[in-house]
Amino acid sequence: MQPVRPALAWDDFGHMQVALVAYRHLSPAVRERTRALLKLNPRYPNWILGARPGQRDQVAFMRAATWADAIKGDPDYTSANDEPNLPTAVANLGYADKLRHMYWHYVDQPLAADGTPTLPATVPNASTQIAAFRASLSELSTDEAVKSYDLVWLLHLVGDIHQPLHCVARYDRNDPGGDRGGHNVKISGNHHPEICDDPVYCPFNPTDDLHAFWDSITGSSYDTDKVPVAALALTEPDRRDARILDPAIWLTEGAELARQAVYVSPIGVGDGPFAVDAAYQRSALALARRRIALAGQRLAAVLEECFAQERAAHAAQTAKATRAAQATKAAQAAQESKATKETKTTQTTDGVP
Ligand SMILES: [Zn+2]
């Protein structure tokens, strides 16, 4: 029997690579801040189960990046009444929120393949949520437990949005409602024993769809020990690219890559099945290794930015409180001095013979 494998963007293995790259680029202060927040996730004890003591923080950070996919199969979470047009779609409640928010994982920017009319991307989506979580992590007023929830989502979504098929939906006569980021496009002939090293999650079976092929191109393991090994094969991004932190630009890149590298021969227009060849697989793997490394460095920069703003807000609040305390003290001193003067005056007056 084939194991049922839900669509997990980049799969756990890709998300853990993004997280590892990010973790390696974080300052000690931000690592410490993320550690404190991740500990508030109910799954934290499971994340560090079996991890060596010196590795716990890094392992938890990698596992945290997969949490948003893990809740897709968690019976405590639901997709019932979880619609993007309802107020619950953007309510930032923290772990009290038991909705799966499947529509947060992508931005279905329309890609026209033939003359079929297209639809605009659904809102909220990965891009709007990334912006919302960045803002809430930067603010002092957000509750710590809510920040923990926002952080695990942010770790995941920055990875998702660097997978080109999380940035588009292709419209053609076969898919007038969009191809759901390539989920409707069937492929065959895919095989890659070099990277498919986990027989349980071997993603390269002929019934897979194009989206799943891209999600799993760097592997599908949940073994954190394998992640540093896989990370050795990632491509170091251009430093200027790594400093681009605007999700709108990430989305434009994703749509461009979908056009130039995903929906290209042997992938034709329509739902296939298309026989994926070795050349397509090689270029897909190379692209995925570039995007994962880039996502990781950008994620680190985003976290540094969020927590720098949080620290600045905290410093400003402390300075304001200090000024207020000083002003109160000065007012009290002035009051006391006035009272003393009045007493003296009274005494002097009283002393006049
Ligand atoms: Zn996802």
C-alpha cells in the first residue's frame, strides 16, 4: 500500500533545510529570543525528543518550521468553516486557533497559459500573513504565546513562498479555476534514487503531481541528522539577493521562475500526464537548492529585523518610563521644597516678636 503523503511545501526536509540555513545566520541574541518563543509551542517536547543536548535549540528550530504542515494531519485542527473570506482567517489568536489555514501556504498569482480568463490571488495568503507575522513579532504589545504561534508560521511561510509553485496558479482550458499550484498537473517517469533516500517517503512515484514533485525534489525525510548533509549541496546565494526582504519581490521571482523553469518542456499545457526526464529533474533540483538557501538567509534577516524592532520598542518604552519616573521625582522634590519653604516662612513669621 502506498503511504498517503499530504502536500507539504518543500516537504519537511526542504523546510528543515531553510530553517537550518536561517539558524546558522542568526545572532546569538535572536537565537535566544526564538528559543524562548518556540518553547511555548505545545509540540516543543516532541521536537527535542532524542536530540542531543547541545543540538536541542537547532533541532527545535528546524522542527518548528514544519509545524504549519503538521497540523494538516492533526485531528485537533480543522478546515471546517475555515474560509479566507471569514474574519477568523486573519484573527491572530495564537495556539487557541485550531484552524488549519491552508490558504496561508501560498499565493495563487494567475499565470495564463492560453486565452482562459484568470482570477486574482486569494487574500489572505502567504504574502499577507508573512507581513502580519513580521509586524506582530516586532511589536511589544503582542502576547508571548501569540508571538510563538506567529514565529512558527513565519518560519514555514518564508520557505513556502520560495517554492515557485507556491506563487502561482496556471489557468488553461483544462483548469479554468486554476491548477492549484500544479497539483492538477500529473507527471510520470520521474525517478531520482540519488536524492530519494527514504523508501517510506520516496516521492518519485509515477502518480505524483507536479506540485508534489517540486515539494519533494530535495528529499522528504524528517530526520534532522540528514539536514546538515543536504545543506552542503545548497547553493550560496548572491549577497544582494539575500538582503531583499520584500515579499512582493519574492512573489515576482516565484512567478518568473514558474514560467521559466517549472512550466517548461516536457511539462506542456494541460493536466498531462507529462513524462519528466532527467534534464528537467536536474534543473529542478539545482533551482530548489538555490531557492532553499536564499529562503534561509532571507528568513534570518527577517527575524533579525523583527527582533531588532522589538528591542528598540522595548528600549523606547524603558526610556519613556525612566523619564516619567524622573519627572515624578522632580515634581515631588519641587513640592517638598515648596512645602519646606512655606514652613520656614511660617516659622520666621511666627518668630517675629
Ligand atoms: Zn506550507
